Amino acid sequence: MNVLVSINHGYLKHFKVMYRSLNASNPCKKRLFIMANDLTEQDQKEIIDEFSYSGEINFLPVSEDYFKGFPKVKRYPYTIYYRIIAPLLLPDDMDRILYLDSDLVVHNSLSDFYNVDFKGNAFCCCTQVRKFMQIFNRIRLGVNKNYVYMNTGVLLMNLDFLRKNIDVDKIRKFVLKNKWKLTLFDQDVLTYFFGDKVILMPRAVYNLADRHIRIENLKRKKGDKIDLEWVKKNNVIIHYLGRNKPWKNNYKGILKGFYTEYEN
């Protein structure tokens, strides 16, 4: 399994939680690629010492020259853009790679997701927005109804397709021209360029957050409501979206235990 992450020093602890959970639930050999520009030698040693058993570990330093003029705010540093250019930096002998945010936990098999038939599409992922916001985002970005607004925290990439179709200069021009209306910058960019080349997977299974549970349960029958037992049996990836993080004292929700299980 090829795995890609984009982290900084401040998120090292949370990356370790995520990668422990991935290896526990999917104990196959992996090729891990870590895109970062501020990890210390000690940080890298810690990662190698803990995870060398799981397979290959590669560190990919990324020049911020790629992103000159791109919007950058405290909550969304340049690391969020790394996944956009990753296909251009990764080895040519891979046809796919799974990008994972570090604020998530994988607790069941990813086999069905990872081995999906792309059928000529660029990505396999989930969306986190409902119909009204899909329409709003299409209008905001100027794309047609065939486009899906992607959540890029769990993103299976078709590397063969993306190597041929990513144009950094076009992306830079789009960002500079439209940065005043971009909100979730990396998601906006990938949706604008590839939102009509997406295989959608169910978010309750592959990208579940606490804030989705109530909404999901409104449309589910009595015997199929999402609770902890349902999550343990049916969900694969829990994603601690936004500001509601399980390592914070003000966390609200029922999914914290999946994170703390792999914290130490």
C-alpha cells in the first residue's frame, strides 16, 4: 500500500496516532511518503524508529517556491497544498497512492477503497457537503453540475492520470486570480480542476466526523442508526474535521475513544 502524508513538526504527534491506527487495521507492507519542510532530524528518527517495521519510509522536502503568492493563513499553512503537486514528485513506478490527513483514525480494512477501479477518474474520495452547498460551491468556483466538491483529507490518487494532467502554472494562475473567493484552498483547487473526475465513496464509511452523525441519522431507518457499535462494525475512517479535535479539552462527540486508543 502506497501512503502519502503532508505534515509539519506541530502535527507529528497526531501523524503517529493516525499511522499506528493504519498499521494496526491494515497490516500489509507500505511505502510511506512524508511531505514536509520543517521536520527535524530527531523527528525523522522517531518516525523511522517506530514505523520501520511497516515498510519503506521516504521523506520528501518540498520547496515553498512552488506556492509563491498562494494564500496562507495560520489554520491552513502551505502544507495543505503539498498534495496538489505530489504526483509530480513521487516515483514513476506507482500507479496510485492514498493521501491521509493526520487528524484521522483508520480502524477497519481499506482494501475495497484502495483497490477501486478508477475507470479513468483522477480521485476516489468523499464529499462533506450537502446538495445546497454543492450548488453554492459550483457557482463560487464557476464549474458545472457534473463537478463534486471534494473533501481532500482522504484521497486516493490515480497517479497515472494526474502526472499527465497537473499543470502547476495553470494552478498558480487560478489561485492568484481567484484567491479572494477561495475558502478551503486545496479543496477548491482540486475541485476546480478535477471535480468532474471523481469516484465518490460514502462518507459514513470512509470520512466520518462527529458532526455528521446526527445528519446521517435523520435519513436512516431505526435499525441502521449510527452509534458506537455501528461505527466499530461498518466505518473504516474517522476524520476529526475542523476545530473539534479529540486532543482538545473542549472536544464534543462520541468518537474520541478511537483516537485515544492509539495515542500512546
